[in-house]
Amino acid sequence: MNDKQKISKRLTLTWVPLLCISCFFLGAIFTSRFRGPSSDSGGQLFLQHRRDQELKIASKDYAHEKKKSQEKDVMEEVLKTHKAIESLDKSVSMLQRQLSRTQSSQKIVDVSTTNSSTKGNQRKKVFMVIGINTAFSSRKRRDSLRETWMPQGQKLEKLEKEKGIVVKFMIGHSSTPNSILDKEIDSEDAQYKDFFRLDHVEGYYKLSAKTKIFFSSAVAKWDAEFYVKIDDDVHVNLGMLASTLASHRHKPRVYIGCMKSGPVLTKKTAKYREPEFWKFGEEGNKYFRHATGQIYAISKDLAKYISTNQPILHKYANEDVTLGSWFIGLEVEQIDDRNFCCGTPPDCEMKAEAGEVCVASFDWKCSGICKSVDRMWMVHAMCGEGNKAVWDANL
């Protein structure tokens, strides 16, 4: 072998390992460049997939917990409702027991009361209660009735015990407690014992309220078949009044008097002006039918109706209109009896001579007997039924 060949062989043996090592490093470099990004992307996808799984698991856990919470809330509401129903049931049961006891007590009172005086708060059972509307300034009017058609003293007590007829002057109190006016009524009542005191402040424009309080108070005190309101300037024949009412005693809801339907007055200067005139329609309209206020009678059921519903019964300016309005819409029999509104002599005198004695007499133009203090005795002498009539009345 020559020298050139030896040198070439030596060089070849030297470069082969170097070339191999260089190729190895070059391959590693190329591998890391081409595989690195792919490996990173796979890791990110794996991490994203893991996060998604964790979110799904967390969402399921949250939904499960929320459902449990909602179910718990619903159960709590159900329990609350159940407890409320139980409480309501107990309240209703208690009210029913109280109502039953009240009704039983009322039945006992109705059965046990008689025409004689009773003890405690039991109501006296009578035929009729007459309330004569009067005022502090009407002492002379009251005396004119005591001296004519209204019994006094023992006769008044006997009338209540034997015939079941209660006759009382009804009056409230003054706006000042224990005033001179109140003391004068107390003194008069001590003498005659013929007053029915009401929890009411007296006043001309408070007659509607006074009427309501009278019926409510009378129902609480007496168990009567009829309740009658009369003005203190009207002449009354008690026997004829009692007999007339007795003829209607089997009717459940009776409203008796002289029925009328007067105009609704709107002028501010009118005596009987109706401030709520607009409720009755166009100007010039008339009121519904109602009994004139001088005297009227209502049966027990209607008096009880007033007593029970007095907080919500509306009051108009005129007392007679007010009473009539309370019965609108009810099954009430209105009885228009013209013997409740006879004129003074010669009207009532002529009827008496014809055998038709009037229940009540007054003058329309005065809304009572004109100058009643001076003329009551004359009307009584000419139109009165006689002292025995009330005692002979068949009740």
C-alpha cells in the first residue's frame, strides 16, 4: 500500500465517528423542533379536558346541592303552612265553641225572661217599647204628655208589668259631663222615673244618630215584639196603637207608619236640606218611600238588624229618611196606616165620632201639634180614646 492510500484510510477512520456524532446531534435538534409543539398542544388539550370534567362534576354537585336546598325550602314552607292551618283550625273551633255558648246563653235568656222584673243583664220580655224623643229644653212638652195620654207613677209601672207596654222619654247627655242640663234631667227622672238615658250627645242635627242608638239600646234592654219612636209634640192613643201593632205581630219584618216620598231639598236655606242630594239622582227627584218621622213602629227583627249593623248604617240629614234607607234592599213589609197621621180637631174628632179612633194626631204644617204645650189637652179631650182603652186592649 502506498503512502497516499494510507493517509486516505486514516482520514476516513477519523471523520466517521465525528460524522456520526454530528448526525446524532442534528437529529436530536430536528426532533425537538418538530415534536416539541405537538407535545405541548397535547398537554394543553389534556388539561382543558380535565378542567371540563372538573367543571361538570362541580356543576353536578352544585345542582344537586341546590336541588336539596330547594327541596328543604319547600318542606319548610309545607310545614309552616301545615302549622298555620292547624292554628286556624284551632281558632275556628274556639270561635265556634264561643258562638255556641253565646247562642245557648241567648236561648236561655229568651226562655226564662217574663213580663216581671228579672235579675242581672237578662232582657225583660215585653210587647212594645215606646221611645218619646225629647230635648233638654222640652220640659213643658213632657209635662203636657204626662198630663194627657202618658200614664205616670204607679200606672206607668203597672202598664209595663200587666200589658208589657214600656213608655219612656229618650234623651242623651250634653257635650259637657255633669252639666246643669244633665242634672236637671236627673232630677226630673228621680221624680217621674220615665226616662231612658242614651249614650248620645244631644243636638238637632244628630237625630239620625240618636234614632240608631235608641233602637240598639232598647233591643239590649228589652225583648219586645215592637219598638216605637214618637216625637214629644204628638198625641197618641196607647190602646189603639197597641191593638194596631198586635194585628201585625205574626209578621217577621214590619215597618208601620204614614208612608211618604217627599222631594229631595237641595237649597242651602231649606230647613230639611239634604247635603247628599246627589245620591238621589237628578235635581227635582223624590226620596224613596219611608215613614214620616213623627211616629213609626218596627218589629223585633228590624230593630235587631239596626242593633247588629249600626257601625255600618249610613246616616242622612233627615232622621225619617235615614231609617227608611236602612231597610232598602231588605224583605220588609211597609204598612201605610193613615191612622198614624190624623190631623188635629176637627180631623181626629170626626174619626173618633165615627168609631175610628186615631193612633196618633198632629199638624203637618208644624211637624207636630202646633203650640203643643197649650193645645195637647184640647186634642186629648176631643180625640182621646178614654182612660180604659189601653187596659182593655187585647194583646
